[in-house]
Amino acid sequence: MADNMDFNGAEAQDAAFDLIPANTLVKVTLTIRPGGAGPEGWLTQSRTSSALYLNTETVVLEGPHARRRIYTRIGFKGKSVNERGEDTYANRGRALIRGILESARGIKASDQSEAARAARMIRSLGDLNGLDFVAKVGVEKDRNNPDDAGRNVIKAAIGPEHAQYASVMGAVSPAPQTPPAPSAPAAPSASGAPFWAR
């Protein structure tokens, strides 16, 4: 027990708060932090608008940044549409989710085979939980605070067409060969809590 009480060998805190450099590629595992919104409760409602997003946490699995956590909001529904009627916030989110699925399942973005199309389908947003993929790290700064050092976010998911994908990702489980069967939404409990909170 006395050995555990000597903190001289512990890392200095400065290193713990250093940002991962922008554009670094890391293998991560994804976890959704449910916000209780949406059909199954996976989405989070913005506090300031009607926007909905996935509140995600990724943990770096290997390398010099192992065990570091990166928090990223993945847009699902924006607060408005542009002049062409497009929800750009949701479109960016859908593109990132597609990239995550392609990276996790070893599918090239250009692959339009039946197997590849099936690999881009999920039954529920909860199916994203636990996926390992290659992420390109970004640094996001507070526009209203010029002194903000920023925070790490997932800038993009990297697929097998990228030269460094195989060395970062390692072996990939085979993609599903048939589209997943549609599932009925989880029935709410008597308390009205979503399935993950029961």
C-alpha cells in the first residue's frame, strides 16, 4: 500500500492536457452518450435550438496517445435549412457516420457492391456503439475566445483507400453480407424511460 502512496513517479499534469496534433491518425473506439431524445433516446437535444446530435466519446486505443478521450458532436438534425432546402448540419453528420461505418468495416467509399451497401446500413444509432475506426483528429477553438487553446474533435473517419489506414487500423472484421433486418423501435417502459435507461 505504501508504494501506491508515492506520487513522485506520476506524470506531470501538463502532458495530460496537451492537445493531440491536428491531422493525427489514431485508432479509436466510439461510445454514444445518450441524451434521451429521438425514438430510442440516443440523440441529444441542443439547449439553444431545435438541433439534435449524437454526443460521442472516442477513446484512442493504441500509440502515444492511447487512452486519451475525444468528445465530438455528430449532427443529426440542424436548427434550419439553407436556401436550397438542405440541412447542412445533418448532412455533415451523415457523412461522418458513413465514414465511421466504412472505416470500421473496411469498405472503400467508392465501393457500391451489395456487400458494401449493406455495410453502410445500421438498424439503430446504437449499432455505432463500440465500433473501432481510424479517426483524423482535429482541433476546434471557441470563436468567441481568441485565447482558447482549443479541444480535440474527430475531424473525419479514414477508410481503406487511405495509405496509412491498414497500419493504423490493423485487422478488420468482415462486413455483413446482407442488409440488417429492420427492427421495431423499442417499446417505452411504463416510466417512459428509453430502453438504455431501464
